[in-house]
Amino acid sequence: MNQRDPFHQPSRRTFLGLAGAATGLAAAGMGAGWATNRPGIDAAAIVGTAHETDVLVIGGGMAGLFAAVKAHDAGARVLMVSKGRLGASGMTPFAKGFFVFDPETESGSIDDFVDSVSRSALGTNNPVFTRQLAEHALERARELRDWGFFDQTLSHRPFLKPIAARAIARLERVMITHLIREEGRIAGAAGFGLDGAGEVITLRARAVVLCTGAGGFKPNGFPVCDLTHDGTVMAYRIGAWVTGKEWNDGHVTRSTNPAACFDAWGDMFERVPGTNGVEIHHDLGVDMNYAAYRTGNPLAGGPPGSIDTAGVSGGPVTPEEFRRRPGRPGDEGGPPERGGMDRRPPPPGGKGGGPGPMQGGQMGGASAGMAIHKSEGLVPVDDRGASTVPGLYAAGDALGSHMAGGIYTQIGSSLAGSAVQGAIAGEAAAEYARGVDLAEVPSGRLDAIRAEMLAPLTRKEGYGPAWVTQTLQGVMIPNFVLYIKKESLMRAALAYVQELRDHHVPMLRAGDLHELRLAHETANMIVSAEMKLRASLMRTESRCSHYRLDYPDQDDENWRAWITIHRGEDGQMTLAKQPFDAWPSLG
């Protein structure tokens, strides 16, 4: 069965199938009670508003900030749209470490840095983006310092300073559900407001920069529940290529009260950000997941890479050069105490910058569904964040730049990389926008988008998005499916995910705007889950944060390549290899 847009208007055959399914629900007694939708809002009465701009920036985190500022400074009219508030729109509240390469304090060169990252990443990084990080991060940090970012714990006020100074328009609390492609290029986006009686918002733009972050399966213990790969999935549906879905972020949470993010991450929420210099590791892989798989127990606390796995044979391999050793700078869990700009004094009880050691027993899966920062997202066709859809750019965790490859190599590089890539993509989008007119979007297309967007509100019966999400979590989050992989279990999980895709997503219901948002997020997570399973099945080796029990060795002969995913003409999810040393071939 071909994969269809979850909220696509059904064909006659699909409609009859859905009608039959609804009849089946009623026959099972479901239609009489809990499955009945009782919306508290009239979808037909939701008003519509329209906006036009040169560059549309979707996302209000670090990448979105710099994309908007630099696109404006390059002469473009800019409109920012975010699901939450500027500076708090999915960006983790413990984004406190910012990497800078300062030639005056670093003993090595940028070439040395790039080479070292490439060795740690086992070739999976794109050195173009690794170098770009080192070349531009210091300048971005200086701008952030001028805006007050390094003086307070929260990001909203320092982010607002350059936005307000430039009078950049912004819409907050808006769930974008559709990217619009017309005439072979990007034409804008559409979504709905999350407050009040709601509104359907149409945004026409000459260029779009996705700064929507990555996402997960709404796991416990890690504040990424607002991130559900919305941008990646929307772009995939209109023809953009995606990469990096087989990699895994290995963040953990405490075994005591595992859902308590604040408790699990100690004083990280209360720290002011800081800068740090070069200290390259090979972190957040699946060594801890493998040890837990073999022993069946939570692991003792400590920084990534320091867990004692003595007596556990086999498993993921960390290059000897990058093994953490007690007493080496940076191996105590925080950022290295050298390099970079002037470091602020640590707050009481902690340090500035990156995360400190976690005490007590550790449980995996806290960031389940998310890959290593910068390793997943839209496939770039150049070093400025352009995607395979003309006029559509991406930056930060929405761009599959493989800046650090399939493993976390450098403390603070994620936040710095988002700033660097956002600035570059914003300038590139402004340049592109100067050369094109606004594409015309037929009214019939806009009507269809509205119908798809609001479909869960108009559905009389069906599945609540919370229940479908919980089912997805039960399928995807187990250690022996997502992290310690083997073909039989991944194929079993894929069968479940396909069932959710084909049967449950077309029957998602929503009773209000919040639940409507959840319905779209659930649909996006299901597409992401399929991508992760298919990419993990395809990569028949183990490398960095991808580990397979049935293919435990690294295979350089066949797998010096990234995996790209795109939607074929028949609607099927299509995967291919892209060599590490090449830009994608679009022929």
C-alpha cells in the first residue's frame, strides 16, 4: 500500500474503507461512547488569515533567531513563526554550552579540529559543515554576548532584543502543518493558531527557512516533547530528501522519578550559558544501552563514556583516541576549562556551559526518537542549507548537515552549529528571494489544505492522538528495538508502525485546538518512526550511534555513505546511499 499524506483528502476507495472502519467501530460498541468525537469548536467557523513575506522562518530557537536576523540584514522582509514563544519554542532549556574556536587560545588549527572530529565520527561527518562551525562560531558568540544571552538563564529576552530592534514580524503559538510547493518551488506554508477560537493561517513566501529542530517520540526525562519532526515530515511530503534517521541520541534520565526532567538534570535549568573550546569526545552513542541490554539493570551515574562496562563483552566500539579517562580535562562531565571566550564564574553549586555528571542510577531512552544533533534532517545540496526543493532552506537540527557525524563529538557544538547554520541559511534565503516572485497558490489547493488540517476536528469517531502516541512509544522506545537493533525485531516494529500509518492516522480525532495539534504531531512521529526503522534496516553495519546485533562490525567497503530518504512518485518511502565525500546526486 502506498504511503499517503495522513490528512490527505481520501479517494473513493479510501473513503469507502474509512466508512467501513467506522462501521466496524460501531459494531464493536466503540461508536456508542469513548470513540465518539465531541469537539468544543466549530471547524467551519474558524476564520482564515493570510500573510506575505520574502523569507519565512519557521522556528523560534537559536537557528531561527539567526536566520531571521541575517535574512533581514540582507535586505529581505522576514516573518518568523513558532509553535511556542521566541527562545522557548522547543529549544532545550539546558542549551548552556556554546562552542567557539578562538585562534588566540587554541593550540591547534582549524584543520586539526576538523581532522579530529572526522576521526571520532568514523567518517560520518561532513567536513564542510565541521569547518564552517569552527570558522563562524566565535563571531556568533560575540553577537549573542552583545544581546545578553550569556547573562541570564532563559533565552526569550536576549533573543527578542535583535528581533525588536529590527522590527521583524513574528507569529507565536502557531502550529505549521503544511509546506506549500507550487511551480516546482517553495511557495509558503499553512497552519493554525493554538489560542482562542483559532484561525487558519496561510503564509506566502519567496523562500522558507526551516528551523524546526529535530524531535522524538515524546519520551520521559528529556524536554523535547514539543519537537516531533514537524519540519522534516512536512518537507518530505512535498519532495524534500531526508537523511540521518538511523543515528540515535543516547541521553539518559535518572531511574528515580524518570519523568522528572528538572530533577534528572539538576541545576542545568538554572545555569547561565557559557562558552568552551576544543575538547573532542565520542559521546552519546549506545555503549550504555548495550551494557543495560546485556546486564538487564540500570547503570551507575557518571558522564557519557565513563560508565564501567567491565565484564560486558562486545558492543559498540569507541576509538581508543577518544576514550574518556579520569583526570583528563573535560572528562568530569562539564565543558573543558580552557579556550573560547571569557568564561563566566560558575553559579553556586555548578559550572556554566555543558551538562554536569548525573548521580544515581541511569535509565536510557530519555531522548528516544531523536538522532545526534545535526545528523538528521533535510539533505543539503550545498554548504548554505539549501534543500532539494528550490527555495526551501534548513538550519540547525532541521538540517541533516552531519556537522559532527553520527556521534556527539564536541561539547557546545550543537548550540553553536544552530547559530552558525541559521545565519548562513538566512542570508542564502534572502539572496534567493530577490530573484523570484511570489508563487501563485490556487484557491482549490488552499481549500484542500484547510480540509486536511482541520480533518480531525470534523471526524465523528476515531482514535485520540494520546492513545496512538502511547501505542507508538510502546513499539519504538524499547531498548531492543530503537538502540540495540536486529532485523527480526525491527521488521516486527515496522509492521506495527505501518498499521498506525495506514489505519490509525486517517482516523485521528480532535476535540479542541490542543488535541488538533497533538493529532498532527502524532502523524509526524509515525512517519519519522518509519524512516528510522527503514534506515536502520538498510545500514547493515554498526558505526557510531547505530548498533546492530546482527551486523556488529563496521563495514567500510559498503558503508562509507549516508542514507537519504525521499518520497517516490508512487508514494513509497525510497532510500538510497549518498557517499560520504559527495553532495547528493539529484539526477
